[in-house]
Amino acid sequence: MTKITPFLWFDSQAMDAANFYLSVFPNSRITEVLHYPEGSPGNAGQVMTVGVELDGNAFTLFNGGPLYKFTYATSFYIHCSTQDQIDYFWEKLSENGQKIECGWLMDRFGVPSMADCT
């Protein structure tokens, strides 16, 4: 079990984001889906959290409402070994998002990323 798991706060798109990231990163899967119960701050039955493994790395995606937005202070840094890998992640992650510069991009959910050779 991972002792520290990055926790990403979405407005209401956690499941959509999970499915998108699963389509981009190999060796990925949904590990758990929890729904808001009756009497909770969220709408009963709505997806609350989605546990995912993205290429073996655990993340929790949370539907917490529009209180917070992503910034470059927290982002995906994708370690690549070839330019082809960099190009793949640049194209896939920026689809319906925004290509910035110098490898930076913002995906369709507002999560910033950078792919680079390490």
C-alpha cells in the first residue's frame, strides 16, 4: 500500500478525468469508486472519490465542488526516455486542453503537466 497518495480536487469531473487518464497512461486502472452517502455535503449517489493507478502510481480523484482550481504549483511531471514518448504525452494530454510552452500543458480538466526526458 502506498503511504502517500496525491489527492486531486475536481469540481465534478473525477470519473471523467479518471477515464481520460486511463486512456493516456499505460498499465492503469480504477481501484475504487466511492459515492456520497445520504446526508453528506455532496449529492447522495454522486461519485465522491475515484482511486486510480496511473502507470502504477496511486492517485485519489475527488469531486469536491468549485472551491479550488489547479495551478502549476502541483502538476504531473512525466518522465520519458525518448522524444516519441514526450510527443505522445504532449498530444494526448493537451487534447481539448491547452499547449503552453517548453513542454508545459494544461489538460481538459485544468491539471498542468510536463513531459521531459530524464
